[in-house]
Amino acid sequence: MLKKIGLVKNTEIVIDESFVKEVSGKEMGFEFLDKILGFLVCVLGYIVLFVMIDGFLSHSISKSSLNIFLSVAIVLFIYSVYLFRSHDSFSFGMIRKNLNNVSILISNSTLKQLNISPYISNGLLNELGRSSDIFELFTHLTNHFDIREILLRLNLDKNEIKDIKDSSLEIKMSLDEILLKALEISIYMERDHIDSVSVYIALLENVFNSPLEKYGLNQKYINALKLWLQNTGRLQRYREIYLRKRSFKPTTTINRALTSRYSPNLINYSTDLTVTAIKGNVMFSLARDKEINAVIENLSRSNKTAVLLLGEPGIGKSTLIKSIGIRMVIEQVPKEIRDMRLVSFNFSKAFALSKGLDDYKSIIQNSLEEAGKAKNIILVIDDFDQFINVRADFVSEIVGLFVKAYEEFNLKVIATSNREGFSRYISSQKALASMFSVVELTEPSEEVSIQVLLDKTLSLEKKYSLQISFDALVSAVKFGSRVMYERTMPEKGIFILEKACLKANAEKHKELTSEFVEKVISEQIGVRVGKLSVEESKELDDLEATISAKILGQKEAVMGVVNAIKRSRAELTSNKKPLASFLFYGPTGVGKTELAKTIADVFFSDSKRLIKIDLGEYQEDDNLARLIGKGDSSNFVGGELTEFVRKNPFSVVILDEIEKAKPRVLDLFLQLLDEGYLTDGAGRKVVFTNTIIVATSNVGSKIIADSIASGETYKQTAKRVEAELPNVFKVEFLNRFDKLVMFKPLLRIDIEEIANLILKEQIKNLKDKGIDLIYSKQFLSEISDLGYDPVYGARSMRRAVQDNVESKIAELIVSGKLKAGGSVEFKSLKDVTLT
Amino acid sequence: MKILFQNYISGFIVWWYLVNLVEITKLLYFFWWGILESLKLPEMLTNLFIPLYQDETTLGKVISFFIRLIWITMASVVTVVVSVFIFIVFVIYLILPFLPIFILIYNA
């Protein structure tokens, strides 16, 4: 009795209910029983065979009896083969059909109806039979060996998962609906059958997703898991073809049809990547299928067969070329290039071994000629820009040799280069540039990077005896993409993952989790990333108090900054903009720069992660180059701002006196605040997404002083000044800041507190030398008067302490009047006594 | 009883002649294909008049033609022998379950 359970694409999906009811569960245990019986039958076969041989040798049995013994032995052996069979493909008198045979028909919507009963795996049928409800099915499946591996990948605990049965979860899906979802998942993952794995993923995705969220399960991980299972299956199939075909591939320089020529010169300066692929392992990524196909398509044409792979170092150019080598071995390429060799020409070796430029030139000429005449060579030239630019005065000659060989022999070439090399040396040579079809490798998306890392996971797990969870991969990609900008994904992700594996292995961990990867990244960059630890949460909670202890009299400003920092650390802000950006405005000497320094100290744990750009010094138009650098690669002078941030991506950038900046400079900062990066003079992208930008300005100082003096509140004053700010800055510029923070003039009590703070630093310093410093209230009041200036605020406070405290103590120490163990008391500015 | 019959009697016949037959056929096909690949017969046939190693001299062309011809002849013979052998193995597989019955009848 066929029952309709739904539609996949345009195919009506039905199930033979009576079959599932009849079969499921009844075969339970038969597989094990069959194996036992198979063993016994096989042993019996050997006994019969032994008796027969013994009888034959001793002539104790007749010829007809021998034949009977032989026939019984044959029957027993072939029956034991049947009993030992895999129940996945045949069980319970029914053939388990392979889903891959119909999945294309379903995808193309060319199949009208599909009965899924024969496509359900034997293992799943057993579980369907012994489970009374979906909860029970889920619990039974959780104990499966292959499911346990999946749970480990998802970093889920088997026992925690079982607990969800006790929760008040209402299941809204029927078993038929789950089977339909499992069918879709099986087709996507290219599974042979609708099996326990696909049903389990369907349950995780559609039924148990909400209760498992608290254990860290999310759709992104499930998608990555499905992709990984799909990749594993594909790689397995590739491996089978590879093992079958590689033994028929020639490992010499001559092709199978014996129509090619020897290349005795080229062989000295090259590596045969096809032979490497034949002798090595199947190690290739499925993540760049589109680009691989584009290269293969270009190479298979009859003309214009030079391809230029354009991409930054570490983006996967070499892996892509190796993957083409594997494709050639397993013959998944058009017949035009099937019987060819992929030969990588090592021009550095040729240059090193040459006896001079003329010799080098003749090596290049001979190698290109041999590659062309052999007719079975696809020439790979890595770093093509360097190949033609081995010496500046030699470029046109090398280009000439290459163009001539290409035109004469219709060479098939894969060249690689990066963007800078391409624009400087290749695109400027028109004859050369027009030869190439450019295939660009852009930095992969997070999903593709995860896929590349997934491809590496199996070998890393084997190498370091670890189980790598998905969230560890996700963390390596997510946080990796935000750090180490000098490297590119996916190489950067692989580097982080390997480093984490090495460390986890050394620390005898059995699993690699996201927390561990985040810890490794944090150690690498010196700044904490990832989930907030309990310790860090507490630190952030106390942030306001920590900063307020250093910045006095600016409670509202500190609060504004702290809130913005908390938002940023909780990852609620855009990750394509700086971590936080502030415009501090108000009178001078009230703590604007000091607050910026405190942010560097507190947020990046290092007050040296700070650059102060005094925009008063950038009044000329050509000063822009001082910020972002200028010149070409041979004489490039890095910009003060861009070089610092390139070297210290986690830092605070203070743009002092922003109101003095020229419009062109302001436009530069507008881009920085908007897009989170600047392009330096060498055309490199300098990313500011890990910086905190603090612009300071004295705009509105007078209004602030007058308003506060007339008794207006902080909010009222801020409102008045912010209404004035558009007269100085463009509105769109002001809107780019996360927070406009007003600093108010310091009160008398704040001034004394600042003086007290500086004097306490002195007490601490002198204590280390064994000297006590004591001061009176009168002295504090006098020094506060001295250090405070109505125009410059408390800026000269430190100078006042230096002149009136440090200098006097130094004098006393030098004259020998004050020694370790002694103390000095400042009763007033003029009354200093030794005690 | 029906389950036992399906699993141990009728199941065996279905498995031997439908499931395992496909596997055996695949195995024999790959073996046959492997021999053909090693003999490079298709490549030699399509390049019969193309000189070996691009030796374009008249002598080179003549020698190449004869070497390829000898190769094709030898490879064809080997292919036929292997094909016959594979066919025999295939037939033996088909009659193997009935072979004991023939033996018993013959000896009865």
C-alpha cells in the first residue's frame, strides 16, 4: 500500500507502509546471526574439503564420493559468502537500492514518483521497527557509532542529548515528514541510502534544534556538518577512481600514445606534478571546483591556452594546481589534456644553475621549446611576475622569448601571480597580458574557508591524534579572518588550526574545541578574542570603576566610552568598522588624551598599543602621503598611520585636534570610519576593524565653560555644543562616530584629586627607594593652584609636581641629606622638612 | 517461517543472481578494462600513422607504423584471450550454485 508523504522538487514521494511495518525490526539480529552462521558454514566447508583431500590422498574413498564431497564443499563455501554479505545492499530478501541513481532524476524533476521503501538502509529499518515514537528513535540513534562521531564533531555530549527527552518538548512532525526531510538531506549529502545519519540530522535540524541550542548547536554547524559528510563521500569516491586509474598513468616523460618527445633540458629545472599526484595521496580541495573547471576549460581549447591564476599568497593557488594534477590522473578532464603532464618550471633553480644571463636565457629558450615540441606538457610557472622580472633590464627579453614560444608552439601554460605583480609587470606588457585568460582567486567566504579546513581536518586529526569539533573550525575562520592581515584565508585558517592542534597535542587534550582555538589566537595576537570568559566579564563589569580611578571629573564621558566598549566586546557592533569610534570634544587639559591612553591600557592590556596623530602637523595637502605612505615597491616609504596599524592591528588611534585637519584628510578618515580600512600608498589594504578610533577636538570649549558656569546640566550643555559641531565638521563625518563625548571643565575638587593621584605615583616610586613622602592638605591645595591653568586645564599638573616635588627630593638625595630609610614631608610649597 | 525462508532460501537466489552478479560483473569489467588500458590498444589504433616520439623521418615513420601494427596485433590477441577467460569466469559464476547438483546427478 503506497502512501504519499510529500514532494521533493516535482517528484511525488511515496512509501510502502505495509513493507516498512512488516520488515522493520523483524530483521533485527539477523545480521549478527548470519555472520555466526556464515562462520560455522565456512568451517564446515573446510572440514568437508579436508576429509575429501585426506580420502583422496589415502585412496580410502571412491571417485563418486569425492565428487559428492566436492559439491558439498562448494555449496557450503558459496552459501557462507552469502551469509557474510553486507546487509546494507541486500537484506530480508530485498535489494537496497542506491539513492545516487535517482538523485539526479529528482534534482532535474524528471521523475514523477519515487517509492522510498527500497532506499531506506537496513540499519534504519531496524531502528524504525524497535522505536515506538520519535523520542525513542532519537535516543536509539544517539547510541549508533557513526552518530557518536557526528556528536563529537558538533561538540555535543551524548548524555546531555539524552536528557532532552525529559524536557517538555512537543513534537510537531510526523515520522513521514522526518523521512521526507531525511531524503532531501541524503540527496544533498550524496548518501547511498536514507540512513540513520540523514534521519538523525533531520531530527537535529527540525525537531530537536530548539532544546539543543543551549548546548551550542546551531544551523551553521549543521550545514557545515552536511557539507563535510558530502565532501567525505566525494573524496572517498575520488579515491576509489584514483587508486584504480593511477597505475595506468605513465610516470615517464612520454605519453601513453608514444607521440610525445623527450624533454631532457626541461627535466633538470622542473617538477612533474602529474607524477607527484600519481605517487602521492589524494590531497585536494573540493572548495575551488568553479575555478578548477575554469582553468581546465581554458587549457582544453585549441588556442589561447594560457591561464593566469591571480591571487594573493596563501589563497590556494598551489592547491588548485595540485588538484588539477589529481583530476588529470583520475581522468576527469576533457580528452584534449587527458594524456598530458603538468610540469612546474622552477625558474629560480634555472637562474641559480646558469653561468650567466646568456646561459639563463638559453635555458629558458630551450625549456620553452621542449615544452612546446613535446606536445604533452602543460607548463606551470609559479610567480610569473618574478619569472619575467628576474632582472629589471632583462624583462623585455624574457617576455619576448615567452611570447615567441607561446605563439610558435601554442603552449599550454598555467601561470600564477598576485595582484601587485600582475599590475606592475604583466598588465603593462600588452602582448603578454592579452595572451592570458585570467582566473581570479578571491579570498574565500567563511563557508568556503570552513570547507577548505574540513578537507584538512582528517589529516590533522590523524597527525595529532585529536578530534576536531566544528566550532573549532568556525572559530579558526571567524577570528582568523579578523587577525593577521598580512596573511590570507584559507592559509591563515590552516595555520591557526595547525598551531592549535600542535598545542592541544602537547597539552595532551583529546579534543580541539573552539575555546582552545580562541585561546591560541589570543596568545598569538596578545588580545582576547572569542566568547567572554567569567574573568573577563567581571573585568568589563568593573571597567567603569577602573577607568574612573584614572580619569577624574568626567563621569559621563567615561560612562559613554565604557558602554561603547562593552557593546563592541559583546560583538553587537559591525565587524566591518573599527571596534569603537569616539569624538572627544571639550576644553584642553581635562583628560581627553588620558582617557584614550587608558582605553589602550584597559582594552588591549598595553598602553603602547596607541598612536597619536597630531593633525595640526598635517596642514599641507601633500601631508596625506605622510599618513598612508608613498612611492613604489622599490622605494616605498610607509605612512605613519597605516604602518603602525599594519604592525599593531589591535590599537587605539588618537586623531588629535581633528578640527585642524584638511578636507582631504577628513575624507580619508570618513572612509576609515565607514568601511573599516584604508588603502596605503602601495595599494595595500590596511584594516582598522580591530582599532579604537578616538578623535579629539577643542571645539565648543567656550560654550561648555560658560554653560557649566551658568549651572546647566551635562546633557543640556552637550546638546548645545552638538548643535554647533556641524559648523566645524560635516554631518556625515559626525554621524560615523559611535559616540560624541563631551568633556567638561574640571572642578576645583577634581584638580586636587588629579594632583593627589600624581603625588601618589611619586610616593610609590620613592617607596621603592626606601624613602617616605608625606604631604599636607595645604601643600595639595598649593600644588593644585600651581598645576591648574584656566586655558590648559590640568595639563601642567605633572610639570608642577616635577618642579616642586621631584626636583627638591633629587636635590636632597644628591646632597646626601636624604637617604634610604629617611622620609620627607611637604607641609607647604616652601616648607619641606626631613624626618 | 516466511522470514526464515526469505532470509535463508529465496534471499540467497535473489542475492546471487541480482545483487552479487552486479558486483561480479563490475569486478570483471574493471579487470578487462585494466588489461585494455595496459595494452594501450585504443591509443595505438588512433595513432597508427603517427610516428613514435615525433620522428618525422621516412625511416622513422615506416618503423613506427610497423611497431604500432605489431603492438596492435599482439594486444588484440591478448584482449581476445582475456575476454574469453572473463566470459568463462562469468559463466562459471552463473552455474556455480547448480554445479553441485550436476555433479550429484552425474555421480548418481
